[in-house]
Amino acid sequence: MAGWKTVDTHEVKPPQHSMTTDGVMPQDMDKLPDEAQAPHVGPDDTVIAVMGMTGAGKSTFISPIAPPNAVTPAVGERRERELRENTRFWKELVLGGSQVCRQDNGITSATAIINHILSKQKKVTLKIQVEMASGASLGDTEAGREVNSELRKLEEKHKKDLETLRQDMAKALQEKDEESRILLEEMRSELTAEMKKVEEDKNKLQLDMHELRRQRAEEIAKEREEAHKRELEHQKAHEGWRQRVEEEMTRAHEQELVHQRAMADRNIKLQIQLAENKHQEELIKARYREQELERDAAEWRRRAEENSGGGCAIM
């Protein structure tokens, strides 16, 4: 069991140093108590903790715990439990939603971890991005304050250690202890290199934050552009809807006019038909009256002819 990997939604640069107990060779790890075998936290881990706890809330980081074949499964189980449950290590990350996956130094488990990370990839906005996009400087962000605090502690420690080495070197020179002087000189060189690295990391972090702020500004601009685009699409859709409503109303009005004209034509035709029917009725009545008059006239003529044969004639 080669080590343990924590996996989640946002990848953070892993620590570059070994996480075994300081000064203990890997082959001697099983001889130590589990508490002593738990990984120590160094400067790089501070960045991981800050970006995980105060940056995004969840992080993806893969940290080596021990070299291959350095621990037995039972010891590995105890160490994993210690890492999960101890607040000095990963407990807060696990409570925050991070997952712990095992990597046995084989391609199968490594591929499974990578696939898990890729399957979880989604857009994540770090808290530090929001703070810097709101106008806060790097030092005013929660992550920046935490990192600067840790860097100041390291600088103070290095200064104290360097001063102690200078005093020891001065003492060695006075005592003409060449071996101690050489050893102290090497230690001073290493400490100076560490201080230089801390300063470089600080400068690099500053540059990274500037880049982060630039990226966040670009994201905000893109989001605004997309929001404006959606608004235009909404307006266009609304305009199309309004136009369709107006067209429907126009068609309905035209249909109403057509219907009204049809009804008017029908009424006119009906009035004409009624007038024609009345005229026909009047004609029939007139003809009937004319026929009655003709019958009356014929009757008068018949009677006149009968009376013309004798008797008195009334003139």
C-alpha cells in the first residue's frame, strides 16, 4: 500500500517534499508509533490548506505518504484513520466534502483516481477570486492573510536560525574548530537557500494572485457578456411574441371585418328578398283586385243586357 490520495473538485499544486516524519528513513517508518508516522505539515501544505479551507471549500490534492512497500495494510489502515480523524491533518477537509482515495502504486488505482477527478470537474469560483474581483488586494483576502502569516513565521524562524548559526560560526572560529565551521557554513548555505526559496515562493504567489485576479476579471466580463446576450435573446423572443400577438389580433380583426361585411351583405340580400316578396304579394293582390273588377263589370254588362229586352230602362 503505497500511499493515500485525497480527491475532489479543484486541483491544487501538491507538496514537493516528503511527508514522512523528519529525520526518519522510510524503511524505519513501521518502527514508529502511528502518531509519529502521520505526515507533517510544511510550507507547501499551508498553501493547500488555505486554498482548500478558505479558497474553494473543497480541493483536489495528491500527496505521497510513504514510498512503495513501506507499510503493511494494517499500518496503512491506521494511518488513513489518523489522517481522516485528526484535525491537524485532513479531518476538516473530509468534513468539508473532500474524498480520500487509496493509490497502491499501480496503474489501475491511479487511472481510477484520474477518472474520478475528471468526472468531478466543474466550474469552481474560489473565495479568493470573489474577494479580489470585489477590489480586495491579495493581502486583504482571507487566503492572502493566512499565507502571509505563515510566510512571516517562516521568515522570522529563518532569521533566528541564521543568527544562531552566525553566533555558532563565530564561536567555532574563536575556538578554531574547522570541522564545526564547515558544518555551520553548510547549514548557513542551506538556510540561506531556504530563505531565498521562501522569498521566491512569496513573489510567485503574488504573481499567481495577479493572474488569478486577471482570470476572475475575464470571467466576470464573460459572464456579463453572456448575461447581456441572454437579455438580448429574451428581448428578441419577447419582440417575436409581441409581433405574433399583433399579427393574431390583426388577423382576428380582419376576420371580424370579413364576417361583418358578410353579415351586412346577407342582411341587404334579405331586405331585397323581403322587398321583392312584398312586391310580388302586392302584384298578386292587384291582379286579384283587377280580376274582381273585371268580374263585376261583366256581371253589370250581363244584367244590362238582360234588362234591355223590355221594361223600363233607368237612364
